[in-house]
Amino acid sequence: MKAIVKWKKGDGFVELREVTRPVIDSEEVLIEVKAAGICGTDIHILHDEFEYSPPVIMGHEFSGDIVKVGDEVKGWKVGERVVSEPHTGACGVCRFCRTGNYQICPEKRPIGSGQDGAFAEFIKVPSWLLHRIPGEVSFEEAALAEPTAICVHCILEKTGIETGDFVAILGPGPIGLLAAQVVKNAGASCVFISGTSQDINPRLKIAGELGVDHILNVDEEDPVSKVRKLTNTTGADVVIEASGSPLAINQAFQMVRRGGRISALGMTEKEKVEIPWNMGIMKGIQIALPFSSSYTSWEKALGLIVSKKINVNSLITQRFPLKDWSKAFSLVTKGQAIKILLIP
Ligand SMILES: [Zn+2]
Ligand SMILES: [Zn+2]
């Protein structure tokens, strides 16, 4: 089968290859991939800025059909439409797994980086990671369940949104635009989003169409003073950092109100980022740094998608076959896309 493989450590070293179809063990299912989203993490892997074990097939946001079921798999059959959590390798017996936090299990080898992922015609996953795609949700929409689950986990499960909150979102990529919809649904009264000149089309344009209340270009206006102005100098109740930019991370500390919350969703390219630690303490803020997604966040994400409370369709800007991966990756890098799907 065809697959996009990161075959060696270092910047680059990604190519479309002919590889053997995965062979499932007794607790796994084989899935024919119908749609797979390109994530910022994939770009980080391309440039050697994220943990991975080459050679590995990339891609962790996907949907598909079960085409084969292992002998010991219970509750799943061939033909079912599914999405899968990426937490392969989680041991099931450590403290983190046993407290329901298998996404941070030290044994975890996630699909798309630690083991073969979804930029391929077929993928195998253990059945305990599967979720059913509700009938009315298309494969393309379902491919966005993973980033939606990440937003639900970080924002709703670990940060908390209260009715009437003023929420500032830094970074209008797919995560920022999903976050905007998640917080609106959770009762935020006012949502602010910022991006750069490069983000004006399509990202900030779509933000407007999705009903974001205030949109700001950081190359033209200072986001901190704008948020202070919009909140009568109080600051934002919640700041969602979805850009990974060290400058934005610092601005999050400046624009959050006293006693407010910062929700961290963006990974940075840097190994270390300097932050105003004392300012955070003096303001009495809470910072949520949860990683990845939980079982419950996937079910909630699919619920938001099927009920149309979140519009994932408007975030799908392009579709490409696997062979055009390089073009697709560069559009994501340049911000000329929101979510690009690879259709194997
Ligand atoms: Zn992702
Ligand atoms: Zn574990």
C-alpha cells in the first residue's frame, strides 16, 4: 500500500513509499483510511521538532471503515465506521493508565509518530481506542474528531468555561477555530481571536463567519491593549494559547485577568520559552497544560459534531491525494489552509 513515511531523524526525510499492509494481532482491527487531517504536529515531525521513531507512517487524525477484526476483539465488526484515539502503546497498568490518564502513559507510542499512522491506505489500531462515527457525520467531518477532542479535553475538562466568560484565543489555526466554537457552546459571552497578516485569508475570514466577536491582526494592533480595552481593563477570564509563539505565550500572562485561567494548546518550536512566572503568581492565575485527549473528550467531541454545535466542515479548506503530501504540508506551513485532508 502507499504511505507517507518519515524514514530518518532530522529535518525533512519524508516520502511517499510503497509499504506492506499492516498485519493485525488478536486485539486489533484493520481500518481502511477514508480521510486523514494534517496537523501542526505533522509539520513539527517533518522538521524534527517532536518526538517520533523513524521509519514511521505519519498521521494521527483520521476516520475509516473496519475491514478486519482480530480474534479476541469484542464489540466491533467489519464495516463499522470509526475514528480512533492515538494513544497506542499505553500500558493499562501504570498509575496514569489506571487513573484514566492513559494519554500521558510513559509507555505510549502514539500512532503517526511512535508507531505507524494514518497517512496510508490502511492502519491498524487496538480496538479499545475506537469510537463509532454517528450516522449523520461524514468521514471527512469525523477526521476532525481528534483536534476537536483535544480542545474539549483542554478547555472544557481541564480549564473550565463559565457562562459569560470573555475568552481570548491566540492563534487562528484549526485548534483556535475549533476552540472558538467549543467556548461559544459552553457559554462564553465574548470571544476574541488574534492572528498575523498571514492568517487573514482564510483563517481570520472563517473566524468571522463562525461568529467570533472580535478579530485582531497582531501585525496592526497590540492584542494585550485591545483585550484590556474590550474588558474595561480587567483582562480576559480565559486565554487559550493556540499559536505556540513565545510572544503570544507572554501576552497570555499579560492579558489574562487576576484569578483568570490560561489554557495551553499550542506546542512551540522552541525547547524552552521564558515566561513571566512571578506575574502569574501575583495575578493568582491558573494554567492548564493538559496533553492530548481523553475517552470522554472524544465522545463529547463527536456529540458536538453530530449535533452541528460545531461546524467542522467550514474548516476543511483543501483535499489532496497522498502523492501530493508535500504541496499540502507547505500550504499548512504557510497558513494558506485551515484543515487539509489527505484522501488515500
Ligand atoms: Zn493533531
Ligand atoms: Zn500506562
